[in-house]
Amino acid sequence: MTRDQCAVVGVGNTDYSFNSGRSTLTLAAQASVAALTDAGLEPGDIDGIVRCEMDEVLHADLAATLGMSNVGFWAAGSWAGAAPCGMVGLAVNAICSGQATNVLVFRSLNGRSGRRFGREWSSGQSVGGGGSYLEFLAPYGLQSPGMAYALFARKHMVDYGTTSEQLGHIAVTCHRRANQNPGAQRYGHPLTMDDYLSSRMIADPLRRFDFCLETDGAAAVIVSSAERARDGAATPILIRAVVQGDEPIPRQGGLWGNLLTGPLTNASAALAGRLYESAAMGPEDIDVAQFYDCFTITVLMQLEDYGFCARGEGGPFAASGALELDGALPINTSGGNLADGYIHGLSHIVEGVRQLRGESTARVADAQTCLVTSGMPGPGSSALILRRA
């Protein structure tokens, strides 16, 4: 049992932009230094590093750049958006097993000026950039993540009567939060429902503002034991529970297998019960949520998956005002992937910590607990619950 045994003691991020002009190593170093400063730690205090398996920056690169001479534990988390909460879980496991005391978790990418994860895969590339067997699992004609998630959105519309306007409420809400956040990419660019509905269709039924941003930047968090965290410079935020996993019956090819075989389900629905059991909490105990929002449809489906409304009622719930700061479940208070910046969701953990410290640009009154989720349908997912000590 790791409940409340570890805490986030430092968070940091770079600016989020469309063209950083910096290498991914420089970005990772800048975010890490910001997290170290926030925690009141020195590079030599870090003895563990966790990176995403897709990150161009290796643990040794970052350790050498910042002079981290005591790193004895390192690990790589999962794939893309499924990784961030699970990466924190690796840090928790390392600390609880005695392999490390202060673990740095980071994600760095030039997602606009460098590798653009949302672009179509050309004929000269393998599907998803992964190679080999994945080409045999992708539905014919699907050339980008947006096309794949459009199928989830259309299926939800067919099954439950979900509307574009209901998805639009998610986009408008996230933009409203971003326009309270001077660091957000969409700061100064408010979005109305009319703006949303008149934006161009990219992958029917998903429009421009249903898509997350392309972002250059990096984010980092530092995890320590709860006991050690009490002496830190910043207010520690306890990690109540963290889980990762896949669907009950994993399917080859991750997202593509999900689209081709059996029911159109996802991993987050399977994780929710485990997360709440591990935390000894339920959805009624969550004050604010940072949902993984690569597309608006992922937020809508996770509202159902994590028990905030019944299956098929995510659309009406989103349209009810429940997602606003004074609503039943305020979400993505920095603007999220849709309007703040897309760092594969690690920035959601940064914002969750800031929210519970009272440092968010869009504070939820007396928030004590925060749900953070990572990518939802294949390959796998992860999630955590943070709470004020």
C-alpha cells in the first residue's frame, strides 16, 4: 500500500510555444531546474529520474547537463499520453522500495517545431511512427490520431445522442480557464460557442477546437517520501493513490486494435474502480479534475468512466455548467491540453499540485483533492489522486 506515502515536493515548466528555438534537452533542463528551485533542492539531491519512453532526452543526458551525480535509479514510463501518471507511479514505487529518495519526473518535446504528433502519417512512414506490425492493425484510410478519435466521438453520438454543442462546452470551458492563465498558449484568445461551431471541420465530427494544441515545451515534477516532504521548501501535496493498466482484455496495437476488434471501450473505465479502491475514495470525494484532453471527446468519456455521471450522460453533464469553477466538478484549470499546452499530460500534474497549493491562476475554493488522468484508450492508461496534506 502506497497511500499517502509519497508527495510531490516540486513542480516546474518552461514557457509553452509553437517554436521554442531550443533543443528538447534544453527544455528538459529548464523545467527540471524550475522544479528543483520550487522544491528547494540541488541537482545532487536527485537520485532517481523517470522519463517517457518516447522522450528524445535520456536520463543520462539530463543528469550530465545538470550535474546530478547521485542518480542510481532510472526508468521509462509508458507511451505518449498514457504515460504521465504512471511515470509518477514509477517514482512512488522506487521511493517506497528504498531505491531512491528524490525522483525527478519529466517530459520534454518540440511538438510543433519538431515532431508533430498530430500530423498524418505519410506513405513513407509506418503507422504511428512505430513500425512493423502496426500497419496491419490500423483501419484502412485512418491517417492521424484525429481521425481515430473522431470515430469515438461519432460512436458516442450514435449511441447516446451526444451533440457537437456538448463537446463545444468542454472546449469553451478550457479556453475560459486558459484566458485566466498568462502562461497558456491560448491566453488572450477567448472562445465562444459560435467560434467553436464555426471553426473548420478537421475529422468529422471533430472541429479545430476539439483538438489539443501543438506545443514546444517541457514540464517536471519531483516526488519524495511524505516524511521527507515535510521539511521541503514548498507545500507538499500527497499522492493519495496512483494506478496504471489496460483494458480487462488488452488488444494488440493499442488504439488501432480498439477500433477494429470488439466493443469500443477504453482503459480508463477499467482503471477508475482500482484507483478509487486504492485511495479509499469515490467520485464524490473529488473537488477538481485535470482530465487528459487530447480531444474534447476524451474528457466527455472520462466524465462517465470515472463516475461523475452515468454512461451516455457526459454530454448533458458538460453542458450543465458542472465543469466551471463554481460547478460540481471544475476541470483543467490551467486550460489543459486544449488551451494551455500539450506536454503529453504531464502539465496536468503540475497544475493539479498548483491548484491544491492555492497557486493556480483559476483557483477552486477550498479544493482538497484533485483527480489527474492520462491517455484513455490504448495502449493503456494511468491516473492518480492528489490531496492536500
